[in-house]
Amino acid sequence: MKIDSDFALRSVAGTYVAVALGSAAKKFRGVINLNESGAMLFDMLRIGASKEQLVKALTDRYEVTEFRAADSVDRFVGTLKAASIL
């Protein structure tokens, strides 16, 4: 899975946001606010991380079960797909 190259992750005043650039800015208006874990997943998806890699990153960094991490990844990826970012 890979993030559309016309989207970038920015940190603004301690908050992470995904913004559309280039041709994507014509289709996608606004920004997506992300927390720290969302920003980490977004960054990993920019280089084409697999679901397994995303789940492992969450379980390694946070005290969360593999089941909960997989559910979080599925919901996050679903949101990105619905917005045509992934």
C-alpha cells in the first residue's frame, strides 16, 4: 500500500496534518488531522509499508494487542482509501 505522491505530511504547531499538493489539491479540499500514531502510519505508507509492517510498528511502539493494532490499521487504511489518498 502506498500514499498518493501528491499528499504530504506536515507538523503544524505540534499537530500532524496531511495536505494535498499538486493535482490532488484540485480534488481534495482541506486537511486530515492525525495523531502521533496516525502520522507514523502515514509516513510508513508513503514508502509502501504492508499491513503486517504497520501492525508490527504499532505493537512495538505502543502497549496494544496485535488484534487491536490490526483493527486500527484497517480503519485508518479504510479512511485513506475512502478519501482517495491511498
